[in-house]
Amino acid sequence: MKMPVCVETDEKGSPFVTLGPYQLRLELENISGEFEEKARTELLETPERLQQGLERLRELIKVDKGLSLPVEDDKFLTKFLRPFKCNAEQSFKIMRKFYKFKLKYPKYGGVCVTPEGVRHVFDSEVFVFLPTRSKSGGRIMIINAGSKWKPKEVTLEYMFKSIMVAIEIAMMEPKTQVGGVNVILNMEGLSMSHVCQFSPSMAKLIVDWVQECAPVRLRGLHVVNQPYLFNMLYALFKPLLGEHLKKMLSFHGKDFKSLCDKIGSDSLPPYFGGNAKFPEYPGSIFSDMLFYYQHEFKEFQTYGYFTESKDCDLMASHNGKNTVINTCGQPG
């Protein structure tokens, strides 16, 4: 049974939802303490390396005349740079793909990809964010792709738009830039009507986006409660998965102990085998909280490419030498 909760605001006007001993909110403050240490050890981040990366990334963006971004905004650039261990070339490669995708597929990355535009998806609880973080500091997102997903009410197009919004949320949070994202795919109630939503071309679009365009650290993709029918759906996606994504993928079924071993029992609610006791909350509350950030999301849609340009490796001068930006890699 869902407890009655509401959105509150702190002294700075930032929204949050109290869920038992926890708070659900967007954590937009700068990293410190354990996250600062995690950035240093896992992402090789020091103030000097971060500053050097920002300067180099700024140079690369300025060379690409078709790309419109707030190049003097360190906070904005850091969200692209940090997941790639301050490697400006690698960050820029994914940044270009991120914005090229939005240009090529405007219905998935256009002006309606905001909390308001996908509100009904969050209201339906197809996407759920937990108030806890994984034992490694990652944001935990649940995708209820079975019984809670009503394709007539939430089309696959809007499912994908919601992924785009979720990625923007992850990019906004400095802690998530460092700790990454853990996705739990809850397939309980999967039916043939769900499986039939996916075409080979749509499957490829989703996988390509996750593997090639998303500037976040994916720390784990966990499939739970999958019925036998899931094998048919997975057969569509499996040939498209690269080695990195395969390593991130775990199939748990109803073995929640293995899920807790990966994410942390203190991070998961009892219905996933954990001991983090917080009340379930209606999806509309999360939508209400996100609405406070509608302006920021609308601003995000003013950045990027706005005309087609030849998609080729960009030659840029670095220390007097020509550098070909053709690296391709996943966030560290």
C-alpha cells in the first residue's frame, strides 16, 4: 500500500520527498567526502586534471562550429567530462554523438523531452527512482516493463523519451556522474503484447543509444522476474550488444540475493530482497518533484546541433599537432 506523501522544499527552494528515513531528491550539490575520493581513485580525477580536461574540451567544442553549447559553463561541461576520466577527446566524441542523435531523431530528443512531456510515463510507475543509492554510490532506477506497462497508454516512443529524461537526470547529479547508474529491469508480467512493441530497428536504436551516445557510467543492468517469454525479447537484443554492455548485464530471475550482492541489501527495498524500508510512493509524486526542474530541461533542449553537417571525424589542433577524434569507448 502506497503511503500518502507530498513534495516539500528546503530553504533553497529545492524539492524533495520524505520516504521514511530517506529523502528522494535530485542531488545537485558538488561532490565531497567519499564521492570526492571515489572520483580520485576510480576516475583519476584531481582538480588539476579536471581543469585541464575542461580547457581541452572547451577547445574542441569551439572548433566544431555547428555545435551550440554553453562552453564557459564548467558545471555543464563537467557532466560530459567526468564519466570519461577527464579524457576530453573521448568525452567530446560521445558529446557529438549525443547531440547528433537528438538532431537525427527529434521525436526522441526534441523539445517535448522534458518532465512535463513524459509525465504520464512516470505517473504510471513504469520508471521509478529509488531514494537510496547502490553500495558503490550509483543511482538506482527501476524500469517496470511488465505488468505496469500498458502500451496503449505509454507507447514505446514515450518509453524511450523517458530514458532520455532519465539520462539527463543522471547527468545533472555530480554524485551520479561519479557513482553511475544501476538499472533494474523488472519483467514481471511481461506478455506478448509487450514483446510485439519491439521491432529489430527499434531494438537497434535503443542499444545504439545506450552503447554509443549516453554520457553516463552504467554500473549494472539487472534483469529480474523474467518469465520464459523474455527469451524471445532478449533474442532480439542479444546480437546487438557489445562486450561492455554484456559485462554490465545480469539475469537474476527471482534470486534477489544475487541482486542484493550486486547492488547492496541496504540499498534495496524488501520486495527486491533488501532491507531498506521506505514506503512505496505514487509515480505522480516523482513527476511533481521533477516539474520544479522543467525550466532546466527546456534549456537543455536549446543546446546541440540544429542543422545537418557532415558526420566525420573532426580534426583539431592540439599542442601544434593534428589530433583525429575517433576514439570510441564507454564511460569508466
